[in-house]
Amino acid sequence: MYRIMLVDDEENILNALRRVLVSDFDHEGQNYQLTVETFSLPKDALKRAEEIAFDLVISDFRMPVMNGVEFLKAFRKIQPNSSRMILSGYTDLDGLLGAINEAQIYRFINKPWNDFDLKSAIAQALTYRGLIMENERLADLVRVQQGQLSKQEMALKQLEAESPGITKVNWGPDGSVMLDEEDM
């Protein structure tokens, strides 16, 4: 099961994307079962990213308040291992280069999109992410064997990847958990 986040300020676009992705799809013999969450406000999407891990995030490029590059940069800080794609009806070369360089997007998709091409790009992004995650897991195993990483540190990295923020606890001097005022 893959978890995908869609962010766009236009509800019609979110609904169209959800329709394309809500049904599971096959690509090159592999079945992709998807859970899709949509957000019209980037701040709400970032808050959700702090709670649950996403395999892929697709963001609109032009949004009020926070553009797609800014959003994906902030998202990358929370979940660096998620694949990131940007969707736009505009061809803005500087913006596209910024997205590639700053937010490290996997792919740029034009609006209007072709459903088959969109599904192919998503399948490729999810496959690529799986390879990156497996590579990182194997590299961590080697680090454990070489004594560069403890098993506990490896387990903490895996926990953080599955549940973002779980390992970032603000401890009080007496061992209590300190909550931020915004969490209350």
C-alpha cells in the first residue's frame, strides 16, 4: 500500500487527480494500491506530513501564499525520503530549475496531464523511492557491521521514516515530555 499526498489550491484539480488515482492500477505487471490524501492548503499538508509518512507528494507549482517549490522544500525537511513531483500548467524555466535544484523533485508534469503518463510517472517514482529506501537500508546494515552505526540508531532511523517526528521528543529536565504550545 502506497500513501500519496496531493496538494493544489484548485479543488477541481484535486478531484480529477483523485479520480485517476483512487482506483488501484497496474503498471508493467505490478499492482499499485494507493491511499490518497488531498490538501488545498500547503500548511495543512505540512502539518499532516509531520504525523504520517508519505511515499509520494505531488504539488501544484503556482499556489497562493506558498508556491510548489517552497512547499516541497519544506516537505523535504520533514520527509526527505519521499518522492516529490510538481504539476503545472505554466512553463516557467526558472521555477522548474528551482524545483529540481532546491526541492529535488523527481518529475515535472504538465497540466493538463495524460492519465496513462501520470500513472506511469507515479509508478516510476514509487519504484525509484523503493530502490532508494532499500539501498539506504542495506548501507545501514553495512554501517552496523562496521561499527559505524548501532542497531539502536538504525532502528530509530527506520522509526523516523515510518512515523515522522516520533524520535524528536522535547524532554524536560525531570524526564517529562515537553509539549509545544501549538500542539495543545
